[in-house]
Amino acid sequence: MTFARLQQGGPLRQVMVIAGLILFTCWSAGPVLWLILSSVLEQKALIAQPPDLSPRNFTLENFSTVIGAAASLGRGIVNSLIVAVFSTALALALGAPAAYALARLPVPRANNISFLILATQMLPGIAIAIPLFIVISRLGLIDNVLSLGVVYLSFNLPIVIWILRGFFLGIPAGIEKAAAIDGAGIFATFWHIILPISLPPLSAAAVFAFVEAWNEFFFALILTRQQAQTTPLVIANFAGQYQTVFGQMMAAAVISVAPVILLAILFRNQIIRGFADGMMKG
Amino acid sequence: MFFVAPALIVLAAILFYPIVDSVLLALQRVQLAGGAVTQEWIGLGNFTRLFSDPVFWRAALNTAYFSVMEVILVTLISLGVALLLNHPFGRSGFFRILLIIPWAIAPVANAVLWKWILNANYGVLNALLKSLGVIDYNQVWLGTPFSALNFLLIVDVWKSVPFVALLMLAGLQRVPQSLYRAAYMDGAGPWQSFLNVTLPTMRGVIAIAIVLQTIWSLRVFDLVFVLTRGGPADATALLNFLAYRVTFNFLDLGYGSAIANVIFALTFVLAALYVWLLWPREIKGAR
């Protein structure tokens, strides 16, 4: 047996690997497929046991009903978009320079600061939710998309800093020396040299922050009432109120998850590299 | 310094101030009535109440069971999935997409989906198991305490595996090929090289995955909120959900903060462990 053959394994192991991959595919894709199928099936076909999957039962009615009937869903999507974009932009604007400084500039105790920032990312929302709720209530900023966006910095800023710091640490020192010889200051080096070569990790960090903000539920539940409700809240309310119109419930869920799933698929390589590496490197 | 300062100031405002205040709140009786907050110092009153509160102990027990089981299941399944995807047959981009989709699905949408799958009258799980002959009539999966907690667990494992599998896959890809080659030269079979090469080099990654997953399992909330609201009979009331319920449904902010402090303390210890695992060491292993 050659080494390459060894890595593939004998026939028995190959069969086991194929069986495992099929099992994994069913386990991962099954629920997602059922989500999509449910959203395009008529109620009658859906509640038949077993569900009636014949082609004549397929319809887009669930989507048109949900979009037509629930104004709250439209508002939720707009709110989610504002919160996610606002929070992501702020996290990048504050996080990129901080990550650069922590990785490359002589900041005192840079390592300690970095790890402290990383540790804050682990905090459960409930640890800060109650005081934040009191403060934001007193300021009269409950039910405000922008205050929600700022609160989202509590988890987005640390993660952006950590992903970017990992990348900045790997940049060869020669680049900055060359820039310094050309007379570029720290700020010019960062803006004209470092940022342009950091587009892949920046996009990974941005997608990551966007997805986290888009999906967040806990703070949105506490800090919004009506006007600023984000999509996850609308979906949760939906599931509580319209317990029986399953197709429409799933259609609403599909609408809410489609944008981030598309983003995640498009940027999967950057996300996988940026995050998986970031979480394991010191 | 002025590159770092803005980020640190923002983090201090939205993180460090609330953490300190949360500890202070736990030492007070804080009530919310008619939009006004009333506060009164009661020392450790909230904590003594905590220790004699059967609901708190129930939630602590639920959380312990949930977290331990989740960490074991997620770690084993993720390692298996990572090994599959690291095999020449599993390297297709298709499987990477399969991994990234459950990660990107909003926890709430995921919970709503599973609420439908597990529906007692029309759910597809009942239909599937009936047609396979496993069960004779429909089961109310979320109706009994034991079953509800375990289904919550299964759904959360489903959602958590992809990410940890990605971590482990990245770790597997970093095991130097030369080690496998050396093991092969020494006559090691696949099982031996898994035990003697893969596992030892993956030790750090697995430790990190375990710590991270423990932290994440302590803050499961959306799933409980949508699927069970803590019921039946508090069987699925995890600590995080209990803190929410006490604070925002019973409006007992001080007592809620005390529970939140318990979660914070647990997470803090775990986060410290995580940082310790990651901390750059002078000598990095034997290699």
C-alpha cells in the first residue's frame, strides 16, 4: 500500500466514509430542505400525514400572503438592515485601527489588551443586559434602531478586532519599513498601504459582524418595542401568533434567513479562514 | 495609542460599566413600577434567596445537564465530521457549504423551523417515524419534561456542530503531512496514526473547542424562548432564560442580576481558561 492509498484507506473504510458523508448530508441539509419545501407547499398538502409532495401542491402563495399581510415583516427587515449595517460599519471603523495598533505598533501591554478584548466577546448577553436596559430606558432610547446598533458593538467590535489582529500580525515588517523610507507616517501607512491589502480579512470580519447583528434576538427582545423591532423578533412573534399557518410561518423564516445565507455562501472561504484561524491563534 | 483608544472607550462604556453595575444591582432590591425604577440596598439578600430557591436549583441542574451533554455530543460529532471532510472524498466545496448554512441561519428561524418539525399533530418528525414504523401514534415531543429538554439539546447540537467542525477541520489541516508519512514509514496503520498523530496534535484545538462550546451552551436563549418558554414544569428553564424571566417578566431586576452574576462568573472562569489555552508560549510544544 502506498502512502496516498493509505490516506484513502481500504475498501471498508471508503464505504464507511461515503456512508458517513451521506449521513452528514442528510442531517445537515434535511431540516433546511424541509424549511424551503414547507414554504412553497399548500397548507392542505403540508398537514397531510405523510405530507403530500405532488407537484400540483406547490405554490408561492405563502410568500405573497406573508409579504402582503405582515407590514411588520417589511419593517423588521428594514430595521435589521439598518442595525446590521450601522453596527458593522462602526465595528470596522473602530476595530480596524485598534487591531492594527495592537498587532503592529508599540502599544504598552498590547497582548493583555488583546486578550481582554477577546474575553469580552465570550460574555453572555444577560451579564450586561440589565444595566444597559436601565440606562437606555432612562435616556429614552428604548425602541431605537441606532441604540440597538451601538449595543451590538459589544460583541461585534471584539470579534472584528480579533479577526483583523490575526491577519495584521502576519504582514511582513518590510512593508512598513518601505513605507517609512518613502516618508509615509503611521496614519498614511495604515490608510494607503495596510487597508488595501487587507480587503479579504476586512470582508470576512464585515460579513461575520453583519450575520451576527442580523440574527441577534436577545437584546432586540429587551431593547425594542414596536418601531425598532428587527426580523428575528417579528419571526418569533409570528410563530407565537399564527401557530397554525405553517407554510406562511416558514415563508417568513425563509425570507429572513435568505440574505445572510447567501452572504455566508458567497464569502464562505474568507469566513472559514478568518474565523477558524482567529479563534485558535494566540 | 490613539488608534486603540476609541475602541477601548466604546467597549468600556457598553461592557465594563454594565458589568460593574450588574454586580451592584445584584446587591439591591430593584423594582420597576410604572416606568420608574426604585432601588434599595439589601446586601447579599438576593444571593441568600438564590440558594434557597428551588426554581434556581432546577435551572442550574437543567443547565448542567444541557451543557455537559451538548459539549460531549458537539465535540464528538464535530470531530467525526471534520475527519470525514478531511478525507479525500469529503474535500468538495459542497460540504463546506453544507457546514456554513446551519451556522448562518438565525437561531430564532432555526427554533421556529424545529417547532414546526416537532409539531405534535402535523410535524414531519412524527410523519417520518410513523412511516418507518418506529412509533404507532403521534408523540408530543415537547410535552414531557425529559423529552422536551433532550429535543432542545438535539436542536442546539444541530445548530452548533458546523462551527466547531470548521474549527476542527482547520486544526486537522494543520497537522503536518510529514508526521503521517513518518507514522506510515514506521508501519502504523490508520487507527494507530489517528491515535498517535492526529489526536495528540489536535489536543489544543479540541480543548479550545470544548471551552468555547461550554461558553456558548451557557447562553442558549432563543431556542428556549421560541420552543418551550422554559416549560413544561420548568424542565427547560436554563439559567440564562431564568434570569431573563425574573428580570423582564417578573420585573425583579435585582434578583435577575444575581442570577446573571452566576452565569457571568461561570463564563468568566471559562473565558480565562480559553485565554490561558491560547496565550502565546515561549516554546510551542515539542515541534
